Amino acid sequence: LAWLAVWELRPQGLEVTFFDVGQGDAAFIETPGRQQILIDGGPSGEKVLEKLGKEMPFWDRSIDLIILTHPERDHLAGLLEVLKRYRVENILWTGVVRDTAEYKEWQKLIQEEGANIYIAQAGLRISGGRTSGGRYDLFILYPFESLEGKEIKNSNNTSIVARLVFGETSFLFTGDATKSVEKELVLSPTPHNLNADVLKVGHHGSKTSTSKEFIEAV
């Protein structure tokens, strides 16, 4: 009970944790209002479940929002096990079609989950209500248009790019977007605020992403 009291009384702010899941991405966000957001799940269910178990209290078996940036195994596979172990309230993804075993299981699980499903598109904003700890906003910057139902062999360049803002602090999540997408964002006729304090570099730091022009914009 004392441990529970310490948890309840801890200072409330925004916490962003980047999980070490090997060759892949998984980031966990806890908002001032105690909403929990998981962006991608890495390539292993075992690893992401272990990390979540350390960040979340043992009685908490629900996640408010899962974001799948794109349906490649190193971002998707871990989310399959999360869907089996946790109650997920909302799911945000692009809806692109892939012909893989992981994708087919993903489709099956999200239908069974009964969560609210949203298709990502530039202009969408997810906001947290004002609390004593402050307010957050998550802005979707890419893709520019709905990709739902489109079959795309290499989905890296369909990655959701999102900017999280909390007070004067900001984070930019890029999935596996390559330099061509970065260029689109920088040169877009509809300006996007790419400025961020923390950048999750594209494609795990691969040379295909994180161009000089993009870094200067960020």
C-alpha cells in the first residue's frame, strides 16, 4: 500500500520512454492525465511486454492509444502481443495493405479488440485535456493523404510522422520515413512546424534517412 501511495503521489508531467527493443522502434508516452500511448512495438512481443511491465503498474492492463507508424515487422510484431495482453481503447495507423503473416494477424486482432480505429492523415490532432500537470498535443504531419486500402510493397515511406508538444517541449517521431519523405515535409506548400527538442531519427539511424536539410528544419 505504501508503494501504491508513492505511485499515486509522484509528480505528474509528461514522460516519454524509448524502449530498447533491438532492431526496431517502440516508444511509450504517459501524459499528465495518465493517458498511455504506445508508438510501435518493435520486432519482439517478449521485449515490449517486458518494458511495459516496468513502466506500468502491475494492475494496469489497458492502453489508451496504440500508434502503428507502418506495418513492417520491426514495428508491428511486438504490438501483436500487446493486443493479446492489454485492453486497447484506440488504434491509429495508416491502413495500408501488406501481404505478410504479421499483417494478417494484426488485422484479425484489431477487429477482435473492438477499439476505436482511426486512419492517420496530416492535419489530425490528438489533444489531452488540461490537467494540473499541463496539456499535450500530438500533431500528425504525414502522410499527407489517406492511404487506407492501398497495397504498398515497401511501407517505410508511408510512415506516420508525428510531433508531440507539451508546453515548450516537443518530440518528433518519424517511423522509418526516408529522405524523400523528409524533403516533402520540408518543401511542403503547407508549412509544417518540424522544430523539436527530441528527434526520433528515421529508420533506426539508417543512411536512408535524416538528411542535412531535415536536421536543419528540426
